[in-house]
Amino acid sequence: MVRAPELIIGYDENYFPKSATFSFCGEPMPDKGSALTTSEESIARFKPEFDLHLDRRHKRRDVN
């Protein structure tokens, strides 16, 4: 069974979100530079980049 791609959020020592990577290839999602305070904010900020990466690099049809 093929696993769905995921956005993996990285946290600092105080458990504040600081980065995101793509689960299939480990490529980091570009950081736009604003401070993050919650996982929800991180996901909302990185989701467009995640979707773009999925479409361009992994062809959505290949992972479904």
C-alpha cells in the first residue's frame, strides 16, 4: 500500500514549529520568514509550497 505524502513539521527545543519537509524526498519547504507559534499556522503557511512541490516533483497521479 502506497503511503500518502505528508508535510513534516520540525520543531525547536521549545516545541515551536521552525521548518517543514516533504515526506517522500526530505526536501525542505521554503520558509517565508515569519514567526510561527502553532502547528496549525505552520501547516497553513507551508501547505501551498507542499502542493506545488507535489505537483512539480512527484506528479500527483504517481502518489495516489
